[in-house]
Amino acid sequence: MLFGAQVFLWLMFYSFCGWVYESTLCSLTGKRLVNRGFLNGPICPIYGFGALLVIFTVGSSGNSPVSLFLSSAVLACTLEYFTSWAMEKLFHARWWDYSSMRFQLNGRVCLAGFLVFGTFGLVLVEWVHPWLERKVISLGEPTIWMLTGGLFALSASDVFATVRHVLRLDERLEGIQEEMERLLTEARAHGEHWALEANLAVGEIRHNAEEQRTQWRSRLRERFEERARGERMRALLDRKAFQDRRLMAAFPNLRPHRTEAWETLKHHLRRDKKDTEGKEHEDMQ
């Protein structure tokens, strides 16, 4: 039992290290602070589970540095690929995509990640984990159990809240998509001028250039928001705005299967944020 608690603390430590790495990398590349990760708290569990996978499979087998590097990279990339696939199946969304990078596999893993994970695995087994193992043991049994209980409660509640939000987000996107289709049908039925624009926006006229279709999509979203002032649509667009913005920032390449509904929600959130900032600026003056 005590060993299980120690392993859980290892998991939390490596998950936190993964969050630091991801948040730092994304903040530097995006030139703004980003709370990177699926969960609200400062942990990326995929890094924690990846570290444990390496520790318990190749960590104590006396491998050479090259063998350890390659084994760690293969194990971590396998985990990343499976996690990407599982999250897409569960939440109907693509959370990261390496399709634009060279040497990638189905957009789920890439060579750069392979090299990073291999290096992390080598450093982990040779230096970090021996130190961490001694450090955790030195805490003493009461402290280990206290930390395990507290961290487990926090992480479990975070997982529950985040998963519930993402599942409900998928339901909201379905509702937004239905409302968009209803407006399109209504526009066609009334012979409105912007029905043709709506058709272009959803790609029904295939021969138009992508740039033009993007412009039409923007127009459609504006018209959609103008008409979507009803109680149901406001509830769909405004519900859990903070969580939605956090996911947008943490996963800028997030691609739900209901793409048009997601782009409409993003457009609404950005517009709402600008309006709020504008009002705050006026109040300060």
C-alpha cells in the first residue's frame, strides 16, 4: 500500500514537470502566458503516465544509453498516439495535430516529439528518478499518506470537472450546429438575400476559393449572432465561457468534429471578450 502511495506521488511530480515543460514551450512560441494542459490544475497526466511506463518497463533493465533513449521514445510516442486516438473517440475532437510537420504519423506523433521523449527518458532514468525515489522515501509514511490523499482529491475533482465540461461542450456544439442549420433552412424558406452567403460558408458551392469561403463564413457568423439573441442560443454560447477560453488558449489547434459550431463559439467568445475589455477601458476613463 505504501509503495502505491509513493508511485502516485511520482505520477504527480512527473505530471507537474510535464505541465511546466508544455506551458513554457507554448508560452514562448505563442508569446503569451498559457496554462497548457487538458486539466485546470498544473499537471499534464500523460507525462506522468509516460514516465511511469518508462520506469517500470526499461528503467531497471541496465540498458545502454542508446537503447534507453530509443525505448523511451518508442514507449512515449505509443502512449501519445493512443491518447490522441482515445481522446478523439471520447470527446469527438482532435486535441493536437502534427500534420504540418515533417516525419509525423497521422498527425498524432512526430519526430520532434520522439527525440524529446527519448531525451527525457534518458535523463529520467539516469538522474531524476533515483533522486525522486530517495526524496519521497525521506518524507516519512505519515507525510506520504497526507500528500497522497490531498493530491488525489484535488486531481480527481479536476478530472471530473474537466471531463464533464468537455462532454457538455460537445453537446453544446451539437445544439449550436442545429441552430445554425435551422437558420439556414429559415433563410432559404424566406428567400433571404444572405441564403447564398450561408451556402457558400458551409462549402455547398465547391468551386469557390478557400479565401472567399472564409470571408463568407465570417459574415455568416456575424449574421448568426445577430439573429441568435434568443434565450436558448445565448445559453449555448455563454455557458462556461471561462472554461471555453481556457481550452482555446491551451489547445489552439483543437478541432472538434463539429467545426462550424466550434468556430462560431470561438468567434463569439473573442467578440464578447473585446466588448468586455472595451467597457472596462471606458469605465477607467
